Amino acid sequence: MNISPLTNVGGGMASSSSPPASSSPATLSRYENQKRRDWNTFGQYLRNHRPPLSLSRCSGAHVLEFLRYLDQFGKTKVHTQLCPFFGHPNPPAPCPCPLRQAWGSLDALIGRLRAAFEEHGGKPEANPFGARAVRLYLREVRDSQAKARGISYEKKKRKRPPQHPPNNAVPPPPNASSH
């Protein structure tokens, strides 16, 4: 298959043969431009698939095939369990472990493609980018990359606004030593 690889800018894909957009690219946000490029690249992937696939016949399994295909263009070193640097975030020397797509890039890509699918008339319940198999694959990639690099992907806890006492609170008693 001859498909443009992911670019490092914005963690998304770039397609060199994308058709012109109906509105000027200058008026679209960076996210919208990236989503359009991702959608065009996925469409190119479907056309180059053997046999070619129509979007209506695309399943979560095809999305997984696409994500695995993209790994060859990855820039994130993922240590294997046999590597002496497995579990080390900053290895002291080079190793032959493979380069893969980073979990965060894949997660953002799937989010953009999921939105683009529905914007192009797809029904949410038939969205292959939201398939259970795709969610499980992303979780597996996240966990395996975290172990391989010795880092954890813990959900960030949202900061709660500081608790202020209610307006009818009793003021503190005056200082007794001021008499």
C-alpha cells in the first residue's frame, strides 16, 4: 500500500493527495484541518485495501488493521520484554527495539476519525472507530507502552475549586490576649 505516513506535527496523519476543501484552509482550526487530513488518509487506505473497501463495509477489525499498518511510521521506541532497557524511561544506550506509534497519537487519531465518520453521514451506532475492539486495542497499547517505558498513565485528577465558607459563617472569636 502506498499511503502517506503520520506526521509528527500534531500527532496526526498527513495526506499529500487530499482534495481541496470546500472552505478555505485558513478559516479552519488546526483540529479541523487535521481531522480532514486524517479522514482523507483513511479513505485512501480503504481504496488501496485489497480488495478495496467501502466505508459502509468497514469494521472495527479494519480500523485495527489500519492502526497496525501505521506502526511502521512510528517514532516512539517500545522496548520488548527481552530488552535490558525494558521498563526504563531513559535508556542509557541504543537498542534494536521497534519504533511504534505513541498511544497518545493513536488515541487522538481515533477521536478525530470517530468525529469525522459521523460528520460524513455515518450513524453513531455503526461507527467502526468506536468499536469495542478498537477501545480494547488502545487500552492494550497504552498499558504495554507504559510498562515498556517504565511510566504509568494514570488519569489526571481534576482540581476542585477551593471550598469557601458560606457568607453566613460565624466570624472567629476576637483574640483574648488583646485586652
